[in-house]
Amino acid sequence: MTVLRARALEYLRMPFWAYYPLPSITRGLLIAFVAVALLLDSIVRATNDGTTGVESAIVTTSITVSIALFAWRPPVATIVLSVAAIAAGITGVVDSVLLGAAILGLAAFTCSAALTAVYAISWTTWLIAIVLRPGSGVQPLGAVIIAFLGVASLLIGLAIRNQYTKAQMLTTQLEATEREVAEQLRHERDLIADELHDIVAHEITIVALHAAVLERTEDRTTRSQSQTAIREAAVQALTDIRHVLGMVRGEENLTPDRLPSPDGLPGTIAVVTKELEQAGIEVTVDVPDDVRLPSASMVALIRVIRESGTNVLKHATGARHVRIALRVERGWARLEFSDDSPPARTAGLPTSGYGIMRLQERFRLFGGSFRAARGPQGWVVSASLPLES
């Protein structure tokens, strides 16, 4: 009942000139009906020896032609029909009064409640006028039957309008749901892609670099360190892949707040530092001991550190020193990850730019900034984001 009441109020509050356009198929059928009606009316008038009055011919033709206007502008058609009904009542034209009753449903379906009421009053005035007019040939019982047919047409028009509105509302809801599902799927695909990128770009990079070391050196200590690094990276990669498969199967929640390191920021810095030092790169860490950040901010900064560490191993093989600095002040967290790599020295591993692109998107959503560029001394990655959004 609440839904029906809401729809009724919406119909009553509809602007006077507002209307629902007829479907294209209905417009075609309506125009075809008008054409056939005009043809038959012309044939009848041509064969009745001129017994039909001029007023009747004008009113009937006007009403028939006006029906075609519903295909384009229902309010204009309804106004013209209302004027024709008043004219028919004044001149006493009886023809087409039944057609006028049928049009009530068409007006109720397409036009506003106020405009439908205008036409209903005009048609009712026409019906009463011809009943009261002597010699019109319309008896009170016949007028009651015509009035009943008019009310039935009005109710049918309102019922069809209600179903049409309901169908439109359901279509709109379905489209909104489909967009929401598509957006959710896109979001989940991005999250899975982020996880896979972390695995492929980080752990596999470690494996590839240390595999190259094994090919180039015969030093037992170095080979042992590289073998250990390869084994640890491979085990971690398998663990992360199982985690991603669990997310795909729905065994784990897909959430952008999942920390890529179980130990948070300190653990991530320790892991990255170890990996860089194993590659012969000295790391300086300047991070407050008691830093506390919101979960989402922590995840963003951790991803920057992981991605930057991976990029140093992949693309900055000439680097000898890396500095990781974090400052939290005035409601902002500012991270800088810099190295001293010379130009054009890479490990020869392929790059896609996906990690940098996703970090730029993430920090833009946070209202922060992210920049990775070569400076005078080497590559500098700087990221900042507000701690309160």
C-alpha cells in the first residue's frame, strides 16, 4: 500500500505539461489506426447522401486527427480533444462520443493527472450536454453505459501506466545493480591484480636476480646466500599465491586494507632492507619508532616501500646506497625512498609500469601525492597523504 500511495502522489504531483511518450510500436499502430479511421469515415460520409452535418464532420475529423498527436505530443492532443469535446457539446454532435470515452484511457496513460482531469471534465460536459439536448437520440441509460465505458477506459489507462512505471523503475534498478556489480568486479580484479603484482614484481625479482648471481660467481658464501634468498623468496611467493587463490575462491575477504606484510611497516622495512643488503646495497632508515598511522595509510606507505625496493633491484643495479625516510607532521605522512643509482643501469628485467600507476591512483584517491623521478643523485620516490580524509 505504501508503494501504491507513493506512486499515486507522484502521479498527482506530475507537472501539468509533463507526459510519458508512447513506445515506438504503439505510435506506429496508433497512426495506422487513425489513417484507417479517416479512410472509413470518408467512405461513410461519401455514401450517406450528405445527411451528416458540417459540425459533425468537423468535430469527428478533429477528434480522429488529434488522436495521432498522441504519437508525438500527448498534452497537445489532449488539449485539442478537450476543445473538440466542448465544441461538440455546444453544437450537439453525438458522433465520436464513444471514441472520446476510449481516449480517456490514452490520456490517463500519457498525460498528467491535471491534464487528464481537464479532458475528463470536457468529455463529461459533452456527454451531459447531448443527453439534455432534445432530439439528440441519446437516452439516459445509453449515457450511463457510455459513462461506464469511459470510467473503465480511464481505469485501464491508469493500470497500464502503473505497470509501465513499475517496469521502468525495475529497469532502472536493474541497470544500477548491473553497474554496481560491474564496479565491484572491477574493484576485486584490481585487488587481485595488486596482489599478483606484489608477488611477481617482488619475490620473482629476488629469484631472478639471485639466479643471475649464481651464474656469475663461484664464491661459496655468495652462492649460499643467493640460494637461501631464492628459497625464501620462492616459499614466500607460494604462500602469497595460495593467499590470492583463497581470495579468488572466496575463502578470504577482498579488502584493500590487507597489509602486505604481517609485521606492518617495521616488518616491511626490515624485509626490504635485508633484500637490498643481500644485493650489496647499504640502507639507511630514518623512521620514527613510535609511528602510528591509520590502517589505509599504513597499507599505502608499505606498498610504496615494497614497490620502490623492487624497482631498485630491477632497474638500479648500480645503486650502492638507499635511504628510507618517513615524517609524520601536521596531519600528513611524508615518505621518501631514494637511491644513488647512475643512469641507464638496469638488471635487464622487463617492466610494465603497473605498480607505479596503481600507486598514483591510490594516493590520488587519498587526496595525497605520489611522484617517482630521477634526481641529481639518483631515483627519488616521494609520497605524501593526509592522515584524516
